[in-house]
Amino acid sequence: MNGAVAAKRRPQQDRARQTQARLLDVAGELLAEVGIERISTNMIAARAGLSPPALYRYYDDKYAVLEALGRRLMARQNAVLDAWIARHGPGGIADMAEHVGDLLAVNAAVTRAEPGAVWILRALHATPRLVHVRLESHRQVTDRLADACAPHLPGLSRDRLWQRLRLAVEIGFAADEMLYEEDRVSAMAVLDDVAQMLRPLMLDLAAG
């Protein structure tokens, strides 16, 4: 009986996930077209081919949509980080430091593939209701990095490790976000420069 109920519910759940994904894709596209102030739930619903009440089944207002966009982007960035840690974490601090440029490059590519990415990031910076999303994400990234580094640094306190890595995280994200607006520099060169800055920062951890 339970299996039959689950089987009946699964297609509805799949449709709900597909609808939510469609709404977020549309919202990202619209955000890039009209910006944070002008975008509305009515616009999103119309573009997605839904009625406003149908949209409200998933999101209370446009800020809830923007938060969902931010969380989806951060989740995709976290997936990049997790894959990088799985590959280079076992090699220790030196291996992670050597390949930090790879992490920056792949993270930048994933971010740019997100519909409306630059406006999502701007919303997370500029909208008081959304600032916590970015802060929580950067703290989670720092936690993941600290977990990967800690086994190789038994003599370093967690607080000191976390503080150093939190700074590295902020530098990396800030440089990537700068590239959305600054067209007088090469993106590849900037990311390479940031990698060169972060490598000694990470290697210094092992030196105490």
C-alpha cells in the first residue's frame, strides 16, 4: 500500500521539481533583462506560462524567488568545491594549493553558465533580505575547506585555520564578481593572479 502511494506521488513531485526549475530559469533570464527592482512575480509567471497563483504555490514573493536563485547558484558552486576537494584533498595542503587555480576557473565557468548570475550576485549583496544567503554560503565553503585541511594541520587551531580560509574564500569570490563589471582586464589573467595570491596563503598554514 505504501509503495503504491509513493508511486502515485512521485510523478507529482517530479512535476513540481520541474516547475520550480523552470520558474528559476525564467526568473534568472528576466533578472538579466530587467534587473532587481523591475522583476516581479507576475512577469515570472507570465514568462513561465503559469498563473500568479500557481507561482505562489512555490514562492511567496519575488524575494523568495531571488533567494531560491541564490541558493541554487551556491549549491552548484559547492558541487564544484566538493569535487575539487575529493580530488586534491587527500594530497594535502601542497596539492590543494597547487591546484587552487583549477577551482577558481571551474567555479567561474559554472557561475557564468547560471541564468542571470551577475544579477543574482548583485541581489545577494544589495538586498537586506538576501544578504544572509551569501554569508551562509561563504561560511559553508570555509567549513568544507577547513574540514579538508585540518587532517593535514594537526598543530593548527581550528579557529586560526578557519579565519585564514575565510579570507581566501572572500578573495576568490570577490575577484570573480569583479570580472562581471571590469572589462579592462583579462579574466584568465585575474584568476591566475588570484591563484598565485592564494597558494602561499595556504602553504603558510603548513608552516605554522
